[in-house]
Amino acid sequence: MSVSSVFPQLEQLLPRVSKPIQYVGGELGAVVKDWDDTTVRWALMYPDAYEVGLPNQGVQILYEVLNEQEDVLAERTYSVWPDLEALMKENGVPQFTVDAHRPVKAFDVFGLSFATELGYTNMLSALDLAGIPMESADRDVTHPIVLAGGHASFNPEPIADFIDAAVLGDGEEAVLEITGIIRDWKAEGCPGGRDEILLRLARTESIYVPRFYDVDYLPDGRIQRVVPNRPDVPFRVAKRTTMDLDAWPYPKKPLVPLAETVHERYAVEIFRGCTRGCRFCQAGMITRPVRERSITTVGQMVKEGLEFSGYSEVGLLSLSSADHSEIGDMCSGLAEQYADTNVSLSLPSTRVDAFNIDLAQELSRNGRRTGLTFAPEGGSERIRKVINKMVTKEDLIRTVVTAYTNGWRQVKLYFMCGLPSETDEDVLEIAEMAHEVIRAGRAAAGTKDIRCTVSIGGFVPKPHTPFQWAPMERPEVIDARLKMLKNAINSDRSLGRAIGYRYHDGEPSLIEGLLSRGDRRVGKVIRRVWEKGGRFDGWSEHFSYSRWVEASTEVLPEFGVDLDWFTTREREELEVLPWDHLDSGLDKDWLWQDWQDSMSEYEQDDCRWTPCFDCGVCPSMDTEIQIGPTGKKLLPLTPVTNLRVPA
Amino acid sequence: MPIAFSQGFSPHPKISYASAAPTGVGSEAEYLEIGLQREVDPAELKVALDAALSPGLDVLEAVLAEPGGGSLADRIDASHWRLELPGVEPAVAAEAVAAFLAAPEVLVERMTKQGRRSFDARAAVFRCAMTDEPDLPSGAVAVPCAIIDLVVRQVIPAVRPDDVLSGLRVVAGLEPPVPPRVTRLAQGTLTAQGEIVDPLDADHVGASASESASR
């Protein structure tokens, strides 16, 4: 059965919507294959607008890995803006892929990558537009398998009713294994229908199929247990870890959009995982262990990625890029190779030390100076001990002053508000720190012409982190602290004028908290919010706090819980958490101990440089830290010759 | 390709588009000038650009701009369009076109960056006629389908095909049931005889144009 393009119908709607170019596809790097030449077909979605979704690394990697398989077809789909959604509903045009404009409903797998929980309502819009039943229980063998991935899938319980399966962790090998299972099942004539294919996936022990697990609750609303409802699926589902990143040098053919997007650069992940141990950071906890990509592979990827794409910006990405064991040689080598070109190199610089500035200095050799960002995250030394962000006030000021004396006129400082045990004083110290940075910076640089920007966002406790038990602060307390901080920054007019202040309100964070640590009952809230028009919850102009509060008030009392119960309530040690049956490798006892250490302001070292502290990941996942240095350099300036293998 | 960049802190590639078609219309005749750091074979440039562009964006021809030949913008003063109106009877469209041509002035409104503007859509229209083209346009599913042939002079403010369509609505109440499909067929210098001269013709005398004058 061939599937035809919906473009003729869609095209008639495009003159009537904003930014129609985002729906036409045709990017450099896009792949269009004949439907009938393939056996397993994936529709990959980043559930946000095209301009945000297109640059997403995860989707680009899986898109390429899948399309490299001859009998596999992968296409991309993004959330359509409400103007087009209304027209599509009115004219019967289904959710489509941008590559060949095929209806999502026709694919074997509908895979969604959730970098944030705020994309959940957009998934419901896409299912609705696609004509796929919204709940897993209502789907049959003709519907795609709705599969969730991305960091949010480490607790997919709030969307358990809507998805058929979830993959935790790295996707490169998972998508190929899933493809193999579907290929075999289809070749056998789809025996046993939908339940059978989901069962085959569940038996891998690393694909979570919510329908095979039942949740029981205690009279007080807490979870009593989560158990399999059939004997042939595992009690716990483990995350995936891709080892040896040199063997997976993707994306090789980065997509180059025709429409404007939030990042227009070639991004190379220089390592995955992070063991700095910042206690708020879910990414650092769930992506362990550290696995570096070697300097030579990074150099090769940059060279080939730029040749393919024509991008003039390269981002060397990771959770803490300055920590790469070969970062010095990598930066100087790349800076030298691209010194006489228009290529600019950047390093997300969150580490607060002078080494970071050396690297930035190196990368700006061709005169293209990128911004410097430091993330102390907490305003006081006390709160930085709580979150395990080990940097003293003196270090921070010295580092920023070094940046000013090296010619930077502007630095950005990132903080969080609403951290566990935080007081007004912890937040007010940010103002003191910013004042001191400007005062010392002016003195050292010998000019008044320096600035810093203080950016502060609300803390959201996440599953699989030591703060998974922590109570959230109420939005009105957060907002009051943010206002207090603003006043404190401006209390000295001369200093305050040199300090920019950006902040995020507390209300969206509270809802993110509900979705992050929610259980299956929260799914009813998501559905209610969507029915009331909730879309694009990550966008302040579309997010409605009152809609979420109203929906929670309508739906949750039936279960004897409420919005506060999920967000501002502190959990106890023995409470069954909704994601306990999902195994990130972290030992729950270790997480609890780290939570206790946090409250006694006891810091934890990084196992990259100090002995193992038994977080549990490596032994339980059978993985190990993979770091250099390899001893190699990025020296040869002559182009690498293509090696031809004799036939 | 060794594209030239502007000077300054954030250099931009030197590309300028002459009277680019508006969003949402097709075009078989867009023109642009590219600045290069050194001379390259136009045929080579054509192939390289074509390989990098999206399907449907085809580079048909490249020529070296002859010194003193004037900019592309100076060589374009009119545009030739085809307007397909699926679901509109040709006879109904013909009446509207006749009414439009008979009017001394047809005021239409459009949102511009400066806000809503009202201007005359009639004076810039050099030719507007029903085409006798027998083929149905590709992809148009609704029959009948009226097809209008339109030549518009380049004026300020620009009169675009959708302004002429607005004009047909103003003078004759023509309301196509689905958005018309508009395609630019040619642009260039308008001769007294009503022909449109390809703006690259001026450069075809140059030696480098040998291979490519076959559009």
C-alpha cells in the first residue's frame, strides 16, 4: 500500500498561515525515499515549533542512523502553530512529515523526543491531527507505535496512557534494535497484533511498555507499588548507553534549514555524560558515565560536517565541555585550522575558572569573540554547597575579572531560584556578587565600559536526581525573591546600570515540576489542559498557568491529591516514586545519601578525577568511564585524503 | 564556491536578489547577483549551487556580469505571471478581467510594513488576459479552472499578483473558492512591443555565456 503526499491539500492552506516555509521541507541533508522500497518506517517528532525542533541533535542523529539502513525510511514532523492546526482540522489535512509530506498515521513508529515535559500537550495535538487514537488502549494493529524518548522519558508516567512505549537513554542502538524487531514481526505477518509487538519490545528489558505495568495506590494517595501485570516482562526497565562515541560520529550530514531556526550551526557532541554531580542536574545524573569522543574524531566531524553543510559556526557541545581531557589541544588545533576562514568556534562555557577563559581566548583567535557564560547557579557559598557546585565567591570574581582584563566587555552569569533550603539571603547574595564583579572588573580593566547579565530561572526538581525528594518553593515566594533581587541589584545606581537582569516567573516552573515528578494520574490533567486549548506550553505567550491550575482542580481531587501534593510536598525515604521501576543505573540509596549530604552541605567530588563513589551506574549498566587523552593532535593541515577500499 | 563577504564584525555573503517573488507563489524566473572573491567558470558555479539547493530550486543559468552592464535591478522593469484559479469558470474570470481593464483606476488595500495601504492596482498592469492554454495546471484537482496571463510593470509600491486578484474582487466580486496558484514566468525589460527581454541577455555577448543560453 503506497502512501501519497498531502502537499497538494496543505499547499492551499499555506498562504493563510504565518511562516509557511517551516512546513515545506527540502532542507539540505533531508532524505526522501520511495515508500514501497522500505519495510520499516519511522516518523520522528520534536514536539515543538520547527524553529526549535529542527536543530535538535537527538532527532538529527536518529534520522541519519535510520535512513542509512536501506530498507528503513525516517521522516521528521514538528508541531504546527495554532493557525495551521485550525486550518488542518477544518480541511481534514492530517499531521504530516516535512520530508515527503506523508501522513504520520501511515508510519510504523511515531517517535517523539521529549527534551522537556512542556511538550506533552503538543504530542496530544499531533496525535489528534494525525488521526491516531489519543490513548494507547484505543489503538489497533493499523496504528503506529507511539514511542517516547529524550530526557523526559526517564519518567514517562504522566504520558503513560498516550504512549505505547518509551526508551530511556541513548537512542542510536535502540532505534536499530526496535527496527529489527518490527521488521521480523512484519515479515511474519504481524502475528498477535499490537499486544504481540509491544510484548516483543518489552522483552528486550530496555523498552518500557506502560500497559504491561499496573500502579496501585495507598489510601493517602501515595503509590503502593508498580508491578508487571504479566509474567513475561521485567520488573525494572533499564536505560540504554551508547559506548564508544567514535563509532557513532553523527550527525555527519547536519540539516540546513531554509527557515530561520534558533541555532544555525554545526553542533558536535564532544562527550556525553557528566559526573560533576550538580544535584539539580538531571542530565548529569541520567547520562553517566562520561564517554569522550576523541580529538581526531571531533576534528574529522568538524571538517566533514562543515564541508557538507556550509555552516559558518561550530559548537563543541557537552554538559561541561572544558572538562574534555583533550580540550586544550582540540581548541587550539581547530582554531588554527579555521583561523583564516569565516568559521567561528564556540564552547558552551559554564565552568567557572580561568581555564575556560584560556579556551575562549584560543577560539576567538580569528577575531570572532563569542560570549562568555559562567554558571555559579547559586548566589551564596552555602547554597552552592547544597547543590554541589563547587566554586568560591573569590574564584568567581577572579575569573570574571580575568575575562574583562582579556578584553571581554560582557559576561553572562546563570543562577537558579527556589533551590532546596534556599532563603532570601541566598538569593540576595547574587546582587552582592554582581556588584563586586562590576566593581573589581572596572578597576582591573581600567574602564567603566563593562557589563554583566544576571540570568535566573526557577529550579525544578527532577526524577533520578538527589533532589527528587525535595519540596518545590511556591511561585509567589519565587517571584518575591526575584523582585527583591532586582531591587538589590539596582540599589546602587552606578553598579546596577552595568548589570542586566533576566528572570523567569515561578509559575511555569511549578507546572514543569508537576509534569516532571507526576504519575499516571497527571495524564488526566494533561488531557484536560489540552482540551481547554493548551498548546506550546514552553512558550510564555501560549502558556497559561490558570489553565493548568483549573484542570488540576477539576481532575485531581478524585484521586485525593492536588497540585501541591505533586510539587511543594517533600517525599520521604521509603515512598515509592513513580519512576522507581525505571532504572537509570543510579542506586536509590546513593541518591538518598547524596540528598542527605546536600542538606548538611557536604560536597561530592567528580569521579572523573577522584575514585569511584559508588553512584551505581557503571556496575549496574555494565559501562565504564571512557576518557582520553589519546595523545593525538589535530595537526595535519593538509586535507585528509579519501581512502578508497579496493572492490 | 569562493563567495565574497561583506566587511565588518559579522560578515554576510554578498548576494542580492532583484525583485524577489513574494512568499507563496511559484517562480520560473528569479534572478540574483553573487559577489565572488575570484572569477569562476559560470558553468561550474551553476552546478555547485544546484547541488546544494533544495529540490525545486534549480539554477538554470549563470553568467559573468559584464563591467558597465548595469545592475540586475536596472534591467528588470516588468514581470510576467500566470494565475491559475481552480474552481473558477473561465467565462466568469473573463468578465472580471474585462471590468478590471475597463476601469481607469482600481484601488486595493494591502498590509505593508508601514501598516494598511491603499493604492491603484490598474495602472501598472500592462496586459491581463485569459490564456488560451488548453492544459490544466498540474495538481489542480478542481475543474473548471480559469487561467489568467498577466504582465505587470515594476512600480512603487509594487503591484503583485495578489493585488490584481484583489482588484478583480473589487471590480467584479471575483472570489476564488481556493487560493489561486500563481507562477512567475519571466521578468526583465519590457519592450514597446510587449516582449520581456531576459535581463541576462546583456551579458550573453560575453565569452563566458557560451554554454548556457538555452532556457
